[in-house]
Amino acid sequence: MRSGGEAAGWAGGDRRTTRARMILAGFLAALKDAPAGAQLSVIAPRPDALVLHSLLKPPAEPPEADLDLRAALGAALAGQDWKLAVGDPAAATPLQFAAAWADLASEKAKMGGAFSSAIPKTNLAKVKGL
């Protein structure tokens, strides 16, 4: 999900994937039409924040997985100022809303394969803090 201006959100998944790959793909998708020079603040659950942190500060041992997405994100984030925070998954926040949609998307992908679809704006309008 993305806020600032008009809220937008997408859900998607793939039948055979990993959580790390999905967070990288989701972040890349959110950056595709982000305004140039926009201040980015990313709030993610702890497991996802750990994956994204490797983009901010490369680890001593470079990741061996998802090199295609990491390269694309490196290019998309070049010269971009962005911040990363761990969100509270139990709080009634946009993070909890996004987690619910991620769970739904995961189940749908297991049944039907890869997909991507927009989260209805009427649903996004009900999210406090978005």
C-alpha cells in the first residue's frame, strides 16, 4: 500500500515463491509510479523489514537469492532518500490492513497461481492512518 496523495494498494502473489521475494517485488511495484524525489517511508513487519534493510545497508555476506529484484530495486532507489521502520503488526494501523490482504493474496495464489490486482479504493478509504 502507498499513501501520500491518493492512497493506493495492490495485492498479489505466486504459487511458488518466498516471503522475501514477495516483499522485494511488492516494494518494486510500489516504486514504479512513485513521484521522482518523493520522500519514502517504508513501514514493514519485522521479517520484511530485515529483508528490506539489506537494501539500505548491504550485509557482509551478499544475498544469493532474488538477485534480479535486488538489482532492479538498486536501480530504482539510486539517489533516493528513504527510511525503513518496523511496524507493530498488532496495532490497528495500515500495516495490519496490508497484512490481512497479504494473507488473502497468498491463499489465492496457492489456488490459482500468479496474479496481481488493485485493492478497492473503498477498502483503502476505511483504513485509519492511511
